[in-house]
Amino acid sequence: MDADKKLELITRYTSEIIAEKEIEEALEKGEPLKAYAGYEPSGKIHLGHAISVNKLIDLQNAGVQVVVLLADLHAHLNRKGSLEEIREIADYNKECFIALVLDKNK
């Protein structure tokens, strides 16, 4: 996939790109890109998760390394449940994200 097609995937359905020029330059040079997304595992997966995961899938398809952080300790500190309960929800979240076609190997 060429740099223009990758940039199209990265930027589609977005309202603001903070460092678009830097992204373009990295794509043209073939430099690796990495994206992070964090979720507080405090309940069931909903439509909002699916929307953000779809963007992560676009990034993966553009060759961006995607890292999903499931902030179990953060949820615990926010009193969303015991660590055991929250880790169970985090495992459920992970399986749901994979079911939405987010590649766990990438």
C-alpha cells in the first residue's frame, strides 16, 4: 500500500489531525508509526467502543502498530470494582475488541 492510501486510512472519519504533516513525512520515509488507545474496563462494550476500534482497525490496515491499554488499575482506583472483577471485565473487553477484528498479533 502506498503512502497516500495509508494516509487516507489514517485520516478518514476524523475531524482533526494534530500532526498530519509529520505523519505524511513518516509515511513517505517508511518510518514506523505507533498509536496508543486507552480504555478503563468498567463495564460492557458499547457502540462508542466499536467506533473507536474501527479507527484502530484503519490504523492497523495502514501499517500503524496499535497498542491498546486496558487500564485495570485506573478503574480500580476509580472504585469501579475489585481488581479481580475489573481484570475479568478487561479480559472480556480484550475478547470483544478482537471479535471486532482488531488483530491481536499486530
